[in-house]
Amino acid sequence: MSAFKKLYNLYSGFTHYRNYRASFLGQSVIIVFMKKRYRTVNDYYREIFGEKIFKLPIDAGFDCPNRDGTVAHGGCTFCTVSGSGDAIVAPEAPIREQFYHEIDFMHRKWPEVQKYLVYFQNFTNTHAPLEVIKERYEQAINEPGVVGINIGTRPDCLPDDVIDYLAELTERMHVTVELGLQTTYEETSELINRAHSYDLYVETVKRVRERAPKAEIVSHLINGLPGETHEMMVENVRRCVTDNDIQGIKLHLLHLMTNTRMQRDYHEGRLKLLSQEEYVSIICDQLEIIPEDIVIHRITGDAPRDMLIGPMWSLNKWEVLNAIDKEMERRDSWQGCKAASEKEEKA
Ligand code: SF4
């Protein structure tokens, strides 16, 4: 029996629910959550920081090598004009101002939170000379309460000097490299104009692990890309977690957004959007093969309603999360339950 399952059983012996105290309209209330069958990022951050934290998305004004012609033009076909970061409160403001705008916004809901991760989200946040990168990061990461930095980037944009700077940062704070992969299939990669290979991804993960061993790597994958079957999506996860020493994973649902190149694929019949039932089944199959120590940073997405073409069911995020919980419960499965048996079969 895996350690995760043992812990899960032990925990179930006490309670089926987890309680958090929060304040609502000035009243202290107990919020009850059903426990999860996978290792959530919220639990992980509570483990390492000892309390709830905010992750504050920032647009630091970087471009992307896949858009500005450095490696290709036009960008990934699903990418929006904001570089896959559409939820920032004041993206035009100077970096330090964005940081405080985000805190104000989050404090409306959770006024007690005092620790922050700065998340450089939009576009490719290592696509500049090292001095420029440093200057932009340091505008936010020295502010009171910052305990870490998350950097969204691509595998073709992490030269050694940048990784060495990240290694220096790990001596000051928690560092996470959010490394876009999206698919491990070269034919899909070409279809979506990803403009880097899977081999390069594997090589970059190795370099980051060697040069900045305290930095964590979170891989991003997308479910629902054109031409990918259920089996291919599960295989994407299998390759990602077996070929790479990563500490976390984000599983996104493909959101078809307005003003993207992918809109044309959809209108010309080359793209079929997933149903909620299909998505839930894929996610559960993926969770079952992800080793239990890997942190699950995301299994749904947040798309702005006014830009979303589909799938519209994804707007009901809690319904999707509940459906995933229910399906895991129906199967009596948990994160990594099949990773363990696959390892045994190979041994
Ligand atoms: S790498 Fe990211 S920012 Fe660049 S085009 Fe693709 S999704 Fe957009």
C-alpha cells in the first residue's frame, strides 16, 4: 500500500472532513472541506509555510521568444494577447504597484493572510538579459511578506546564467520554475506552434535540477489539444513524471479563447472541445499515475468569461472539482495508486 493511501486511511479514521476557520462579513465561521485524494498545492504550501499564502500574479512586461521571432512568430495557437495571464488586476501598472493591487484584491476575501508568493506569469519571464530579469524581479520580491517567487517560462529560455541567479534566489526564498510543456508529442507541438521539442524540455529540467537543486519545477500540460486522444493525454503525464525530476504539475483544460489562432482550428472542424465527463475521466486516470510526492498545482482552469468560447462548463470550477472528487471516490483510487504498481511491474 502506498504511503499516500496509508496516510489517507489514517486520516479517514479521524474524519472525512477538514476544517478551516475564516472570517465572513465580520463573523468567524468554520468552513468545512472534504479532503482530497491527491496532494493539493494548498496543503503543500501550508506544510512548508505553516499558514495560508497568496500567490500574486504579476505582468513584468516580458515578451515571448515564440511571439517576437526569436524562435517563431505568432505564438502558441491557444495563447491570448496577454500571454496566458488574463486574471491580473492591474497589468499596466508598475510591478510594485501590481503587487499591492493584488494584495488589496485578495485581502477583500482573506484579510488575515500575510505571506506571499510573487508569480511572474504572463509571457516568458526569463526572456531578457540577466540584468533586466534581476531588475524586474527585485522590484517585487523584496517587499514585506514575500516568501517565494514563481517564474513562468519556456524550456528554450533558461540559459545557465539565469539558472545560476535562480540558484542564488533559493538561498533567500522559495523558488519555483513553472515550465511550460503542454504536450510531449512532436506532431501536436507542431500543430499548436509550440516551437520547442520534448527532448529540449527534458534537457532543461536536468540543467535546472543540477544548477539550482533547491528550485522546484512545476510542469504545465494541457488536456484537449487538437488531435490528442484520451490515451495520448495520459501518456503525456506518464512521460512528464517518469522522464523528468519535477516536484509539481499543473494540468490545464484547453480553453478556447477569443482572438487566438486556435479559433480557426475550431471553426474549421480540426478541434473538438472536451465534455466535462471526458475531462473528469482523463484527470482521474492522470492522477492515478502521478507519484504521490508530486504536488498537484492545478487540475482545472480559470478563464475570463467574456473571452471564453468553450468549453463553457469549465466556468463552474467547483462543480468540476467536485466531479473529480466523486469519480476518485467511486473508483476508490488516489494519486499515485497506479504509479506504484507500474514501478513494481517494471522491477
Ligand atoms: S510560450 Fe506562453 S506566452 Fe509564449 S506564445 Fe506560448 S503560451 Fe503564449
